[in-house]
Amino acid sequence: MTDTLDGEYRTGQIKLHDAAGFEGMRKAGRLGAECLDMLAPYVVPGVLTEKLDDLAREFILDHGALPACLGYRGYTKTVCISPNHIVCHGIPGERVLREGDIVNIDVTVIVDGWHGDTSRMYGVGAVAPRAKRLVDVTYEALQRGLDAVKPGARTGDIGHAIQTYVESMRCSVVRDFCGHGLGRVFHDAPNILHFGQKGTGELLKPGMFFTIEPMVNLGKHPVKLLADGWTAVTRDKSLSAQCEHSCGVTETGIEVFTLSPTGQFKPPITVA
Ligand code: MF3
Ligand code: CO
Ligand code: CO
């Protein structure tokens, strides 16, 4: 049975959205991307991670939007900032970014009730060649995941495309965190695993909205959670990278909602 909720239709528990939903996600996704664009010039050696969080929060509020992470399950910041061996959910604070760091900044904005969730990698000054290579592999992994999205494909096709590529590059895919449905809800069905088998998982249908956000490690995939209850790090202390887009399944393929309007989704990285 299909129930109708204000332009939202569900098959099982996965919502299918109409044109108004796409329009809402376009606005939210664009603002999330613009927030990460805005931060780029501030991601330099010596910057306090807390300062980047303040800039993001002011930007979001100035644009009439809300920071989705602030107060989410007790999280007290606007963005997550995850340098080096931090896999995800690093908490902005007194940490200062240093020359050679690679760092993920993850933002989620709410615009007119719709969630735009996106993250990207920045290099702080000049970085080691292997760090740059990891970032390149991570962006290519996300792209291969996005390329697998079309009606009739399955969520496992996304994971398979990402995993086979990442492992062919002698890196590993984190298992403990996944992409997720989103829309008016921040974290919704379906889960989008970044590893898996072709032809398995949920069938993709026009109107589904979800993120793809692979975390890729230079070493092995296991992670551990720090005592703060949020910060996830690689168990072997190897470098980790992540990038994230929010997207929708269209009649013919995919629409990516969180592209940078000025083409800055992949910030240039200088190699030492
Ligand atoms: N933006 C993250 C994601 O990609 C979620 C962060 S939740 C927070 O799903 F509370 F840590 F901010
Ligand atoms: Co997400
Ligand atoms: Co995110």
C-alpha cells in the first residue's frame, strides 16, 4: 500500500519525493555546497577548528537556514571537522590545523525543512603525496558510486562500485558508517553501504533521496570511537578521507544536489 504525505510517497519505508521535493533539495544542497566553498580560504595552517565552525554557523544563519547538526543527538557544533586519521565526526574545538594535514569538513543545512548534507576534503598548506593520493582515490570512489545510481539499480551496486575501486587502489572502505536517506528527515532509510555485492539491497526508484559518503583509509578498515562518543579514528592510525554528496534518483539517472555552483567540490591540493 502507498500512503501519500504532502508530496511524499512511500514504498515500504523508503520515501519517494515529487518535483517539489527535488526543488527543496536543490536549494538545501546548494547552500550546503556554498558553505563549504565559503570555508575554503580559511582552511590554512594555524586556524582553530572552532573558528571554522563559527564561520559555518554564521553563514548558515545569515542565509535563513538552520545547522542540522547543532543539537542533533547531543552534538553541540555546526560542522564535523575530521583531520588525518579521524574518520568522521571530529568535533571542532581547540585543535589547530597544521601544514600537511588533510581534513574533511562535513556540513548539513536545513532550508525550508529540507536537508543538504555534504562534505569534502581540504589540504592544509602542502601535503604528502600519499595523502593527496588518498584524497584522489576517495573522490573517484564517490564518483563511481554516483555513476551507479539509476532507476532499477540497487543500493548494493553503489557499494560494489565503490569497494572494488578502492580496494584496487590498495586502500580500504570503512564499514561502520554509511550513507543514508534524507529529505525532511536528516537520517532516514535506506542505508547506503559503501561496500557490497551487485544486485543486492534496495531497488532504486525515481524520487528516492540519499547521500553517498565513502570513508576510505590508507591502511585497514577498522575504526574505534573515542571517549567523547563522536570522534571515530582508524584503529591502525592510518590516514582517512571522506567526501559526501546528497542526491536524488531521477527517471533516467541521478541529480546531485550538493555540487558547488563554482566547481569547488574538489578543492585543489598542493603536494609537498
Ligand atoms: N553530516 C553527517 C552525515 O553525513 C552527520 C553528522 S551528525 C553530527 O550524516 F551530529 F555528528 F553532526
Ligand atoms: Co550524511
Ligand atoms: Co554529512
